[in-house]
Amino acid sequence: MPDAVERLENQGATVVAVTGDERLVGFVAITDTLKPDAREAVSRMNAAGLSPVMITGDNERTAQAVAAQVGITEVMAEVLPADKAAEIHRLQQQGYRVAMVGDGINDAPALTQADVGIAIGAGTDIAIEAADVVLIGERLGGLVDAYEIGKASFRKTVQNVTLAFAFNGIGVPAAVTG
């Protein structure tokens, strides 16, 4: 039995023991369905210079298996819901700017702690309320889209402010001097 449990966990399943009459009856393997675009979204994050980190309550083997399927190399497993926010705070103390993506009740404190909290629109109401950004639907590619839109918007704002200062720096003195 232990070999079967290990094999299932290595495939990304969470294995739960079932008992009856105070004896082990069997095991149930539970798996989360990966979002269809998860691997592509992680690849786009890496290409954009972002470093995705998985913070999960799942056991280490399950977390590593899921991370490997989508291309995430840094994993923090067996993290209790209350400790997710502490892990994000630790990353922030190390100088990282952190965007947290979540969809569940247990993600709400971490979404609030993050520099940018991003909720999946199909998630729980409390996650949506705690987040700064809500992605409509379940498409993870929207994360990178939002990042790229934000970067482009910031560049355009800097460009506009620079032009305004240049215009005012040259135009106002020219108007005053005739």
C-alpha cells in the first residue's frame, strides 16, 4: 500500500486514508484539475522575467508533481492557510514585489498581504473581495495579460509626464519671454 500512495502522490494526487470499524479500509486519491492554460501561463511568466512560486497546503510530493506539470520550479508545500500571508511577507522582506493569485477562502489573507492580490473570477466571494484585481473566468493567461497591460500603461504614463514637464519647462519660459 505505501508504494501505491507514493505513486499516486508523485502523480499529483492527495491521498486520504479511509477507515471503518477502527481499521484501514483503503485510500482515496483526490486530484485538482489543472487549468488548461496553466503551463502556457507559467511559460509566459518566465518569459516576462517573472518568477512564479507555488505556495500550497498540499503535501510536498503532490505539490512537486503539480509544479512539474506546469513548469514551476520553486514550491512551498504543506503551508497552512494562515501561514501563506506570512510567506508572502517573508518574500517582501527579502525585497520582492509579490503578486498573489488565489481563488479560495484560505487565500484571502495572502491576497491582502501581497503587493497585488489577484483573484480568479470563478473563486469564492471572500477571495474576490480581498483581491486588488479580479480575472474574469478561469483563464490563467489573464495574469500575464494584466501584467503586460500594466507595464504598457506605466510606460505611457511616464512618457506623458515626461512630455508634460518638457513642454512646461520649455513652453512656459518661452511664453513669458515673448
